Amino acid sequence: MSCIVIVGAQWGDEGKGKFVDVLTEKADWVVRFQGGNNAGHTIVVDGAKTALSLLPSGILRPGVKCLLGAGVVMNPSVLISEMERVRAAGADTSPARIVIDRDAHLVLDYHIAIDKARERARGSDRIGTTGRGIGPAYEDRSQRSGIRCADLLYLDRMKERVRAHVIEKNKVLELVLGSESQVDFEALWSTLEQEAAILAPYVGNGSKIIHEALRSGQRVIFEGTQGVLLDQVHGTYPFVTSSSTIAGGASVGGGIGPRMIDSVVGIAKAYTTRVGEGPFPTELHDATGEELRSRGHEFGTVTGRPRRCGWLDAVALRRAVRISGIDNIILTKLDVLTGLRRVRVCTGYKRGKEVLDDLPALVHEYEGLEPQYLDVEGWDCDLAQVRRWEDLPATLHTFVREVSRLVECPISFVSVGPGREATIPVDVHPVVAGFVGAS
Ligand code: GDP
Ligand code: IMO
Ligand code: MG
């Protein structure tokens, strides 16, 4: 039995998709355990790029099975078109390979309408959501009225519940949120009926399947979406998503006991990005920030929005390591820093005479914080073809070692390009080594 959880250790888009794909070389299952199509995970194989928002990033490895766990919120239209897209590229998308947990909740048109209308109504206080209906779907789950995947098997029983939802949400849209947008029940229902017929064969008992897979010695990867700092409870609230993005979320949303997890891998970028609103102490508003954005192609996979860019924040990363129990980090996009005269890492935030060693709890407490930096000399050689740690420049070694020291966590791999092959082992965690055939 071998079970790893992979989480984003910052505010998302750290390169989780690439590394879930890399680590599926020897995996049997990949499980998405939270989030929905707010996620955008990019995989590059032999130069060909695939963007996934709902399917687990194991889908491009023939033979690897994929589960959308109970903690996921699933938009049926998006899942069906994503399956069609990867099937056209040669992937097997049959129910023999993909399972959708019966307890996962659906994202329907009214969730999307409410998400967008609420953001508009918030005005300058908006969160900058992806507008995919994720928050409203989780709200329905919390208030115990959500529609689940198992309901797709009982359309007659579900119909009146969906109709009641549409009536209620239309009132909220008009009377509470002042929106002109209304959802048409008949149109929604006729689409949903067709989608239910397609998706019904995929619905299964995910937690039981995974439990049995683990007990029979199979290798399972739990694929997180978003990042620890976007966690609904432990993130930079209220500028967060609506699910448990921390490693513990794998237990909650996957339906396995926490003691089944053998290792927690945190994916972190060698700098920091954030999409949407919210605190970001090391954000750069200057030419270096622009340079990181253009060289790192930092534009949202889902919405195309420019990502905000800044230096690596070891204070925030240390928090992510603590909250998620990350026992090894994969540091990505080091190639993007090539050519900079110096590379900075934030070691603390100064407020008056005090130096804070953790993120503040409230948004107004970020005002006037001055990040303190450790500067490391940059490097200027092309990393694209480098495949061994010892062949990397000495200043890059120093940077990686300093990050590891500051966040008190070993580094398993560094990444120097989007492709599978641009992956360099450093101090690979023994459990993780089993997923790439190294043991
Ligand atoms: P995710 O949401 O964490 O899966 O990350 P995204 O796919 O949204 O964003 C990461 C982007 O960086 C994708 O376009 C990846 O192909 C790309 N990427 C991943 N690792 C590296 C790397 O080491 N170097 C470069 N240049 N790009 C990378
Ligand atoms: P991946 O998995 C980056 C951000 C949104 C917004 C906040 C809430 O690709 O790393 P939501 O639509 O979830 O209610 O939006 O969370 N956000 C992400 N940022 N990467 C993601 O996913 C994100 N998913 C949501 O920009 O600030
Ligand atoms: Mg992404």
C-alpha cells in the first residue's frame, strides 16, 4: 500500500498537474478530492499541452484509473466535454477507468448565475472568483439541499427538487442580488436528463473502491486543487475558495482515514502567483513582476486572467508546510528566474519594531507590513536541457537550500520546464520514489 497526497503549497497554479502526471508513472489511481472546474491543471507530454479542470491528471497515463471523489463539486457539461476532448486525443474515458463518487455534488446553472451575480453585487469587495459556481454549490452542500451524483440515477425523484431549487435561486438572483439573469428550468432539465444518461455508468462508491485498492497494495495519488493558502478555513479568508484544499482534505473528500496517507507532497513555485483578489505581501508591481508574468506565462488556465506575481514567500510557505503536514516539496519553474541579477525570498514581515513569522488573520492587518528578504545571487545559464542536480549552477543550489532551510522541509525535485522530462531529483522522499520507479 502506498498513498501520497499532492497539494498546492501557495495560492494555486504551482504546477500540480505536471507533477501528478509525472508521479503517475507507477500509480494505479489518481483521486481528485475537492474543488471543481475552478481548477486548471496543465500537462505537457512530448510538447503537446493538455489542460484539465475536472478529470484527474492521471488521465494521460494509459492504465491509471481516475476517481472524482466525494469532496468534488462536478459540473456535468464540463466533465462530458472534457472527457470528449481527451478521448479525441486517444485517452480511454470509459467507466472501466473513470469513477465519479456517488456523494460528489453537482454544479448546476443556477450556481454559476449566483456566483457571478454575487461578485457583481460585491463591487470593489469582490473575491475575484472564477465564476464557475463553486462557492454556491458548496453552500448548498452545507445547507443540506445539494443535488448529488447518486441523484443522477433517480431522475424522477430528482426533478421536483431541481425545480424547487430553480424557483428559489431565481428569487435570490432577482430580489437579493438585483440580477436580471434568470435560470430556465425546462432548458436546464432537458440538458441534465441527457447528461445523466451519459454519466450514470460512471457513478460509484469511491471511498470503498479506494479503500480496497489501498488494501490490495495499489499505489494511489490524491490530487489537490487550488492551494493551501486558498483553503476555506486556513487560507487568507475571506479571499479563499470554498473547499478544504489542505492535505487533510484528502481524508475528508476522498473518504479515507488520515493514517492511510504515507507522504504529503507540496508543490511550490520558485516565486509566488495569485489570481483574484486578496492579500499578497511579496507582490511586485514593478518591471520584475511583469517579467515574471511574461516569462512564466502567468495567465490563468481557466479564466485567462493575468496572475499577480511576486517573490517566493517562505513565511507563507512555512505555514502551508505546517498546516498540511507537507514532508517534501517540489519546487517548480526555476527556469523562469534565470537571468535575474538577484533572487529574493521573504523571511518575515516587519510591522514597526515587530517581525511577524506567520500570515496575519485579518485583511486589514496586512496594511503597512514590510516583507524582509534574503537575497541570493541569480544565475544566467539555460536550464532547459539540465537533468541532474549536480549540473545546476551553484547559485541555484544556494537558492534551493535556503528555501528548504527557511521552510524546514526537504526538496524532492526541482522543475526547470513544463514537460515531464524537465524534472530533476534532489532529495527524493522514499515513498515518492516508489511512484517514479526509483524503488
Ligand atoms: P496547477 O494548477 O498547479 O496544475 O498549475 P497550472 O497548470 O495552472 O500552471 C502551471 C503552469 O506552469 C502550466 O502552464 C505548466 O505547464 C507550467 N509549468 C509547470 N512546471 C514548470 C516549470 O518548471 N517551468 C516552466 N517554465 N513551466 C512550468
Ligand atoms: P488550480 O487548481 C488559482 C481562486 C480564484 C479566487 C478564489 C475563489 O488551477 O491551482 P472560486 O471560483 O474557487 O470560488 O474562487 O480562488 N482560485 C484559484 N486560483 N488556481 C486555482 O486552481 C484556483 N481556483 C480558484 O481566483 O481568487
Ligand atoms: Mg491551475
